[in-house]
Amino acid sequence: MRDVQPIWTNEASSGALHRVRCAGESIVSLSALENTAVRDAIAACAHLAGACLPLLHHVHDALGYVPPAAVPAIALALNLSQADVHGVISFYHDFRSAPPQRHVVRLCRAEACQAMGGEALSLQLKRVAPPDVTVEPVYCLGLCASAPAAMIDGKLVARLSPARLDKVLTGFAGQR
Amino acid sequence: MRVYVPVDAAARAVGADDVATALGSFAAVDVVRTSSRGMFWIEPLVEVDTPAGRVAYGPVATEDVPALIESLRTGAAHPLGHGLIQTHPWLAGQRRLTFARAGLHDPLDLGAYAATGGWRGLKAALQLDGAAIVEEVVRSGLRGRGGAAFPAGIKWRTVLATPADQKYIACNADEGDSGTFADRMVMEGDPYLLIEGMIIAGLAVGADQGFIYIRSEYPDAERVFGEAVRRATSAGFLGPNVLDSGRAFALHLRRGAGAYICGEETAMLESLEGKRGMVRPKPPLPAVAGLFGQPTVINNVLTLAAIPTILDQGGVFYAEFGMGRSRGTLPFQLAGNIKHGGLIEVPFGLTLRQLIYDFGGGTATGRPVRAVQVGGPLGPYLPAAALDTPLDYEAFASAGGMIGHGGIVVFDDTVDMAVMARYAMEFCAIESCGKCTPCRIGSVRGVEVIDRLVAGGPRRDAQLSLLRDLCDTLEQGSLCAMGGMTPYPVRSALQHFPEDFGLPKAPPLPA
């Protein structure tokens, strides 16, 4: 990330600290893929008003997670402290810090889905989801009149039933 | 033959894309993807142009398509047929102002939007000065549709009267309440309506920048609305010179990141500024010092989407609908365990019973209704005996309910209300921003106390008074509605369904 130009204001001393940590070797712990994703996100978003969330989404969209080692570079680009950036990442449920499994099932756990058997689906996932599936709760996908609902590998699915969920999981096995 | 298939997320989530592809494989069929009517129990809903109007079929599965095409060719009746959609009682019983275009055309078709009355409100607003626009909104009696029901015109007046070099319009599209999807349907189904409302708000208060905060759980809404902003900008509705008026309005889209609390207006502002979604103390009101410290109009999607109608037809026209101090229409959203769930836009004043039974047809499971939660996860649970209260902000509140964003979640008699009360506390613990102690710690203690209460034992009375005490602390001591209203579902569950907590059964409500 040596090409990232810091936007210093008046915090010269703390800036110097960032400079050492970002321009130095700690950034090497990012893989080439991660490095590209972070660099692209900074180029695309650093100029926006309230840039931190859009930038983190950009990285997350590319990688499926925000590598903790990217925090110094992001902080440097946005003229924030690393604590600020870490604070934003850790506040929001969407941002993972490690890659998810091959498949991601986000099951809605909110009231409308509970009224239609969402709890049973959650138990089913706990029981039978294979290790290459990341199961995450989500609180409302806006499909409440067609409950229960889930987002499976980015695709919305409504009127989910134990049998349909079983079929989805079997489909995953077929891709293995 | 022209057929229409919705492109709404709730239609796609039950296979509308595959149905559209299957229909499109027939050479004689021309498929148009439209917004949804909001009749989700018959999605995917396929409509076919006939000389008498559109005839509807649903729910259509991919394997139904060949037989459907065949019956269309021969004119034979099809078992999935619902007849002329416009005369369907579920639609005919509604008064759709905000959702007048629902199901009609391609949501991104600028020509179709203009041909169905689009931009008329904006053109009317461009003839008025800011104060006159604000007064038109005051006259309409429109109150914030996000849940707090604050009069929109009064809020706009404050922003207009606050001098500043830069003001903002911030649209709250963080529709996190379970049982609600009307904002999503506007953004996916009629995005130019919301854009028009936001521009008018900007003209009214003197803001040339607008932000919309769309939750990440709505990827379709973000995609469609983003494309609508691009098209409206190239067509000259947005940008440095709105419709050659010399007035500017730029619209920026931001995606949330899965935090329910960011639906609270000040937490949303923090999030728009790129920070943790921590609630701000008020005052200062966002109308005085909001986004980036500047005067900001924050309105919900439905509030802003009602604005074009008000400017086009007049505040008086809008105010003619409704009852008491609740004027206009509200798009109610019927969800959960319901036979005919979907979007029901009606004037204020109908009862829950009319919505759940006349429109909704009772529960999906066919079992008796036991509890209804109106107004999202912070709304109280109502027993089946309380369904005759009219849905008006004041009348409903005096009966112990909360209309909120108009979401109605129905539960049948298999629901365990102690589980739902525990969930209310648990949800608050998961979603609390952590700024104030009653909400952050109280919700965690709430889960523990409910667990001990349900487990029974000799100290049950003590646990019960502890829970009541905790609810009071949350209500009185929290900074915002998250902690302040989490007690509502808990207390109402205790009051109406004590037997689920192992306590003596409540006496029946007087008829």
C-alpha cells in the first residue's frame, strides 16, 4: 500500500505512527488478492462523504470479509485512527473478519419468520448443516408475508420448509 | 401475447425469475417484468393482457407454464386463474395512493412513470417557494410513517427556518421491523416516486443534497434504486439543474451493514457519516443539527413517497382520508402466520380484525389467531380479543398498541409467548448500540430473569417483580426507543399470556 497518499490534517504525531505501520512491513501480511481489494476500495470510496462504511462494503463485497491487517491502510486513507476503523468493523453485524465457508446460509430469525416455523429451520441447520456451510442469523429480509425466509449464497428464498432446506443442503453436497 | 411477471424480491424469492424465463421461451409470449401488487400468497403472479383488462394467474410454478400457455391459447379456464385483477376484492377494497402504480409496469421505465402521473408533484412544487411547499405538507396532515408519527410539515418548517449554508434530506430506508416491507416495495417497485418526493423535500427546505440509507438486507432495492438514480440523473430530474429550474438536487445512496439500531434516526446519521451506529442524545434535533452537523430532514420512505401525491393533488385531498389526527392512507403490511399476506393500503380507521380476517383470511395454518404484534419488534403483543380497535395512531395507542411502520405479524395458538418475550429482550441485547446502560445491560439481565421466571421455583414472585422493575428502568432510563420500548412486548406478553410463563391465567378481557 505504499502508493496510498495520506490525507494529513494537523495530527502529525499520530500520523507518523500510522505511516510507520502502514508503509512498513505489517501490510505484507495481506495476500495479493486482499491487497488489490483494499487498494481498489480506497480508490473507489476514500473521496466519499462518510467514506468508512462504503469502503468497508467494497472490501467485503470483493473478499467476503475485511482482513484485520487491512485496518491500518484503511485508517491511513481515511485519516482515522485504527481504533475508529476497528470500531466500525466490529459494530456492524455484516462485516466478517475471516473468510466464510464455501456456502453461506443467512436464516431470518425475526418474528414473522418465527410465526411460520423459523425456529425449526434454525434447529435443523444446527443439526445437519455440513462444515462447509456458514450459518448466520439475519433479522428480517422483508419477505415477511412469505415466511420463513433466508438468503442462501446471496439468493433470497421464501416459503422455506424443512424439506426445501434439506434439498438446498443436498444441493451443496452435490457441488463438493 | 403480453404477460407480466413481478420482479419484486418477494416474487423472485419464490421463483418468479424461472417462471418468466419459462414463459419467455414461447415465441408468441412477450414478458414484461413489473413491480408487485403486494398479493404475496399468489406470487409468482402472472398477468395476461386481455381486451377487458389484465387477467391474473397464481401462484404459478415453472412446471405450470406449458399448461397455462395452452389454456390461454384455447381460452379454457385454468385452475390458478383469479380473473380480472383490478376487480379482485383484495385490491378493490383498498385505496392506493402511494402504491397506485404497484404491479403496473417496469419499475425503471421513466416513460411509464411520467405517463401515470409521475413528476406532476415536482412540477407543481417548482412553481412554489419553499414555505408554500411546506405549508401544503402541513395541510395534508401527513405524519412520519417510520413509526414516531411526528407531523412531517412541522419538521420541514424547522429545517426551512434554520439558516445554514448546507442542508440535507436523509431518507431512512433502514426498514428493520419484522413484518414490514412497504419501503422495500417502493424502492424496488416505484423508485422514481421516492426520488420525486426527496427532490420536493429538498426544494421545500433549501437542501441540494439528499442521502438514502438502504439496509444491506435489501440487495434488490439497492440495485433498482441505484439504477433509478442514474436514469433520473441522466434525464435531468436530478443533478445541478432539476428540470431546467436552476435548482440543484443530488442524491447519494448508502448501504447499511446489518444494524437494526441504524433505523433510529440519530444512529442512522452516525452511520451515514461512516461511524458506529451509536445513538445521539437529543437535543439538538436533527432538524437543527443533523447530518454532518447541518439541518437535516429525516423522513421514512413512505413519508417521502406520499409527498408527490400531496403536491400534485393538494394537501386537502390527502387530508380527506383517515380519521382523527391520523390523516391520509397507511400501507399496512400483513405478515407472519397469515393466509393472504401482503400490502394493504387503506385510510386510517379500519380495525385489525378487518385486516386480518377480511383481507388476510385468517392464519395460514388455519388455527385460531392467538397474538398479533403491530409495529415491529418493539410493539406490544395484542390478544385476539383486542382486534376491534380502530387503526388510528391515537385510538390504537390508547388501547395499548402501537401502529409504528404498519407491520402486522400474526401468530396462531401454537405460539409460546414466554419465548417471544425472551426474544424481545434477546433482540435488544443483540442490537443495542451500547451507549446507554439500561438498554445494553438491562436487556441481557432481562433474558436471564425471564429464563429464571419460566424455570419456576420458590422465588418466582421475586423474579416477576424484578422483571417488572427492569422493564421500568429500560423504559424510563434509555436514550432511545430501542431500550425504551423493548419492555412493551415483554409486559404485554406477561399481561395477556401469563400462563405461558407458568403464572395464573389472566381473566378474559371485557367484551
